[in-house]
Amino acid sequence: MSVGDVSVGEEEEAMKNNREDERISSSSSSGSGSSEWRLNQTLRNVQGLLKGRSFPGKVLLTRKAEPLNQEVLPETSPKIDRSYSDNDLGPSGRMDGSSERDGQSSDAINTNLHKLKLSTSTSDKMPPEAQKPASGSRATDSTRITKFTKELSVTPIILEKLHELSWSGIPPYMRPNVWRLLLGYAPPNSDRREAVLKRKRVEYMDCVSQYYDIPDSERSDDEISMLRQIALDCPRTVPDVTFFQQPEVQKSLERILYTWAIRHPASGYVQGINDLVTPFLIVFLSEHLEGSIDNWLVSSLSPQTIFNVEADCYWCLSKLLDGIQDHYTFAQPGIQRLVFKLKELVRRIDEPVSRHMEEQGLEFLQFAFRWFNCLLIRELPFHLVTRLWDTYLAEGDALPDFLVYIFASFLLTWSDKLQKLDFQEMVMFLQHLPTQNWTNQELEMVLSRAYMWHAMFNNSPSHLAS
């Protein structure tokens, strides 16, 4: 996959699309108008990004790929490099106590959704110039920053608009405040925000004192066992990012996870929840630490600052898990239900892949369980995780169902490859996916394809008919 200089004509087209986006946005006040605007916006994003290139998915591929001629600017968020851990999870990991444009308009797509011809291209290899962390322009261009600034200056903030705007990515320096708002941790009324955050941070400190800062003699056997498991899992959390190996970071993870588990006895601690804390920790620490994450030292922060960051992580984790708690209760029925939906969706979208996997005896639960349990954190370079989570949090209560479309899009990136592998090769491939050189471009294509499939299929069951 290559990147180069965009022609003047393409720049002018992009500017026109930007103005059109703003016009559509201002004229869309109803729910259906908002949905149509989001679809049109997504299609323009994909067409602008992929003009003349192959689309690694199942959407109307007709021409050979041509190189783009535009360098992508690096994102200003902390630089994070990561490879992969061999640590895998299955249902038993729970503790009991514990990418081509076809020139077709969006109108044509909307009127011919059920006639779409699906085909796939893959991108296992990338040239060196594309092998660096890069940001999609949607998250960092000046127009979007202006829009975010405008929405955040309103009192009270209109959360529906913030959710829509955040879906395509949040400017990194705005991310901490926006995440607090998207999750409902910080109130939309700015007059109350500081007081609420202060009260919740004090409440977290009280919980730590009550549940964590006590001797083992005051804990039950199950609580002691759970704390020991958490202490074992913290050093294994994102092991290839050295920042997480700092003792202070691991202690913060331990306090957050144990306190959450004690206060949520229906699930207790489940392996995988430790991964879910890490995006929050990075984002909220970015308000206090500058430069590359490789140079961050949590020990340079005051104890009060550390506790404030922990509290924000704790409450945001709680808000996130409130919507997917049955993913982590006994037998994890929420995950099993979504894995079944993923299998069915893939069968409808890409029947050859589905049939090949079935013939080889590969069950979706064997690889997709970890995806749902850790929300793809272990499958992607860590520097892409916070961008992915912008979309997760923007989905709000609809996240569980949308995860199915994201994971289908993610899996079918390698449709052609998978059909050439036998059972053992597929297992190994899916446990060690070649995403280490992915940039924001690949991630944005996965998300855009997921959005289009969701728009086509979610409320139109007949589109999924055999």
C-alpha cells in the first residue's frame, strides 16, 4: 500500500466535499437526516481516502489499484509501538470469584443495497513509507477541530452531536474531556462539571481505602484469590509497551481492577478487563505527561494526580462495562451471543469464507472470543487503540451490536488469505494477525466498511436473506 502527492483536482474535490459535509450537517436536524448525513460523510471519507485504490473488503471492486500521492501526517497523540502477546483467552479465562472506488453515488448505493456485489482484496504487505503510525485526516484537520471546539463551548453540551462528531475520530488533546462526556462520567453542563469530577474522585479514593488498603486478614478467601490473580495479570497487560511495566502503573491497574471487581460481585474480576483499562490510562495521563509514551514516568506525578487519573479510569471503565456486563458474568453469555451473530453475519456477507471455515472445523469461538473479551486491543498496534475507542464510545448503548460489524469487517480483511489455509494454519494466522504495520488508514477502512454494512443490514433483515 503506497502513499504519495494528491493532485490539485483531488484537493479541490476534497474541499468541495468538506463544504458539502457542513451544508448537509447544518440542514440535518431529524434523526433520519442525521443518519443519512453520517452515511454520506462516511462514503466521502472512503472515496477520498481510497480514490483509485483497492478497498480491502466486499464493496463493489471494479478497477485495479493506483497509488495515492499524499503523505499522511503523523498523529500528535503519544507514540506507542507494540507487537503481540501469545497470551490467549478462552471462556475458561474467567475467574469464578472473581480496502476500490467504483464511482457510484451514495444515492445509488442506498437504492441498490441488496444488489451489491461483494468481493475482497487483501493487504498483507505494505511498503516502508506506509509502515509508520499515521492519522486519518478526519481526526486532525482544522475543520473538525473547529467543529469540536464549537460543540464543547456550548452549555449544556449537546451529547447527540458530540457522539456523531466523535465517531470519525477525536483530536488527541481533546480526547480526555470528550471521553468523559461520551461516557456520561462528566456532566454536559460545564457549571457542574468540576464539582462532579471532584466528588467522584473522592468517592474512588474512599473505595480504595475501604476495599484495597486493608490487610488480607480482613478479606475472604475468594477476595484474596482474586487479588492474587489481578497481581499476576497486571505485568502481562500490554507487555510489549514498556510504559505498562512501570511499578507505579501496575499498582494503579491493580487498585482500579480490584476495586471494580469488589463493587461488581455479579462478575468479579475476569481476565481481559485488565486490557480495557489501558486506553483510559493512556488518555487521562496524556493530560499530565508530554512527548512519547516511551519517556513517560508516572513517578514524576504527585500522588493526588495519580489518584485523579485512577479515579477517571475507574469510573469510565465502570460506565463502559455497564453496557456489556453480561460479557463478564458467569459463562459470559453476552460474548457467546455476539460470537453467534458474528458467525451468521460473516456467512451472509462472505459465504465462501464461512463455508471454508466450517469445512475445516474452525469455530468462531476459537478466535473471536478474545476479540470480544478484549475489544481488539490485543489484535492491533497499541497506537491505534485510542482511535478505535473513539468510535466505540461514540456508539454508546449501540456498541455491542456494532462490535459484530467491526469484527466482521476486521476478519474479512483477510478473506482471500483465509480460504487458502487449513485448520491449523487458520488458527495460527488468526492468533497472530499481520497488523503490526497497520496505520490509521487500515483502521479507518475497517470502520467505514463496518458502518456501511451496519447501515445496509442492521434494520433490513431481508438484505441478509440467502
